[in-house]
Amino acid sequence: MLDHDVLSQRLHGPLGVAVSGGGDSVALLIALRDWASSREVALKVATVDHALRDESAEEARWVGRLCRDLDLPHVVLNWHRAPDATGNLAEQARHARRALLADWIKAEGGRTVVLGHTRDDLAETFLMRLARGSGLAGLSAMQAVSDGNGVRWLRPMLNTGRSDLRGFLTERNQTWHDDPSNEDDLYQRARTRKALAVLRGIDIDAGCIAQTAHRLRDSRIVVDRHVADLARNCLSQTRFGEIILSKIVFEQAPAILQQQLLRDILRYFSGSVHAPRFEAIVRLHGRILAGEASTLSGVQISGADRICRFSREPAFVPPMVAMDECRVIWDHRWTVSVLKPGYQLGPLGMEGVRQCGPRPRRVRATTAHALPAIWAGDEVVATPVLKPRSDISFRVRHFAGPDPH
């Protein structure tokens, strides 16, 4: 049931296990406990309570009682969603869950979290992305081993079906609590799960889809290598986070590589796992080749005959927040550090640009508006376009090409 090759990763500190209380994660917990006990691996368990359902708090407490019976440490990680937040709730919850789990296991001295994704999850994700019009990057299989948020994520049950896990739990006389939203047609995954059951009638099952996804992943690895080569040859990045594309080099590559690179650039700026739909990428591709300005996914694109410039769209950067910590990740890409907290962190904006006076010519006004700034009341204290200070620093994450996930 558990892929021991996946679990053979070198561990630093305890191994974190994400358990929601559903059948998949409970089966993972029971199997992992058996595996860890014979290898002297310390397990720590966490449940993320998104507070999106009335039952979620009790389900988290149920996992706590189960862990107590198994003599395993357990914590509940609560997600406090911003009351004015808008957009894709499922994606926000997914990002929050990963961030909470990563911060938790690092605080515990570990660097690895195990997740209970199964072959059925892989197949459902494939169908959902197929409905979005995803290409090779979206349809290729989720990875059994991946890195993100500063930790390593393991999925040792991707070759196991959900029904097999239920059988395992039944044999162990172990109960579980499935999320009722898994059967609610309001959610795309629930509808997809039911559609997958219908597809079995024409011999398309989770195993068949998983095999196809794995084959596509092999193809994606090859494509990603070529995209990475293209990125190295045609892209440069300014210290203000702008990406400059050499169209002369870019246009010599096959269209599939050009479009994949555009997807990766958009994900870099937006911080989203998902790139825009294929049709939107094709339209953007055409505008870039024609030298036309455009915006997409919170990114503004402009340029002339020889170059194309990508930068953050000011309307999409985070609002002003109190900087209560000495080190903050801002807008997915900027690491902002201060010696003493107590300032406010937010976009430079029009008022901040006015306070900065004459800017270096290589910084466009719209780019400057979307830069991070440290504020003390209504006054700009520091920002990347001003002279550096010894007590405040800004560092932008370098674009590293294809973003595996």
C-alpha cells in the first residue's frame, strides 16, 4: 500500500503527517505508524481546520482522539480566512493548507510532510484539468516527491486505489469521517468523482487515467528541460522583479515551448498553481509576437520589436499590512526583512512614487507602483527604488524557469 521508495527520502527531524479524518488520510496514518515503528522514525500529526463546515472542528478533535489512542502527538492548525477575501475558495484553502503544514513541521524541527493522495485523486485531478483545457503541464501526473514552501512533500499512496484503503481500514476495524462535501455536486471534485464512476462503463477507470498521466509526466520532463534552456537563453530579470524577454531568441523556439514559458512566467508573478486557460495563453502569445501590450493573471506585458517586458500589475498586489515579524514574504516573490518590526508593509503606489522623487530611468512608473514599501504612517521609509538601508532589505525571488508541481 505504501510506496517504500517514496518513503526512503533522507529525513531531517520528525516526519509530519497530514490527517483530515477521511478514509485516505486515516489509512495513511495507520500504515505509516506500522512502517515508522520498525524504523524508529518519529511521527507528528497535524489536522488543518479550514472552518468552512460546522462539523470540521469536531472532525479535527476526532483525529486528536485517534492519535491519542495511537500514542502519537497531534495538533490542529486553524485557517483564518480574511473576511473580505474573494476568488477561488478551494485554491485559497489549498494554498493555506500547504503553508500551515509547512510552517508547522519546520517549527517541529522537521522538513518532510506526508500526504494521503491516492490513485483516485490523481485521476480526478486529471479530469478536472482536462475540463479546464490544460495542456501537458496540467495533465501530467502529480509527483510522489516534490518540494515547496521550504519542505518536501511525499505521496506514498499514488499507486493505491481509494477502495483498497477502505478495505484496509475495515480489516483493522478502524472508522473514519469522510467530508460530506465530497458528495456535494456544488463542488467540481464531487462532480468529477461521480463522472469517473460513469466512465468505468467504457473501461476508463482511475488506473487507466493514472497510467496516461504518468506517461504525460515523462513527456513533460523532456519539455521542461527545453523550456528551461529557452528561459536561460531569452530571459533576464531586473532587481525590481521585472522579466525581460528577447523576442529574437524567443521566436526561434517551437510554439509549444514559447507558450509553456509564458505559462511559467505568469505563474511566477501570480503565485497560482494554475496558469490561465489554453485559449488565453494562445491569445497572449499572439499579442506578444505582434508587439501589442496586454494584461493577464495580474501581469502587465509590454514591449517593442526586440523585447517584451513582464511586471506585476499594481491592482493585484497585496494591501497594506502591519509588519509584526522581522521577515515577511510579500506578493509571493519578495522577501522583506527589518531589524525591528512595527512598520507597515504594502505597495509603493502613486503616493509612494511621488515621495521617492526622481526614479532611476530603468524603472517604469507602473512597475514602481507595484513594488513593496515599508511605511511609517503616511511616509515611505524604504523601498527598492530608494537608497538601501542597513536595517531594511528587499530581495526578489529569481525566476527559475519551469515550476514543477
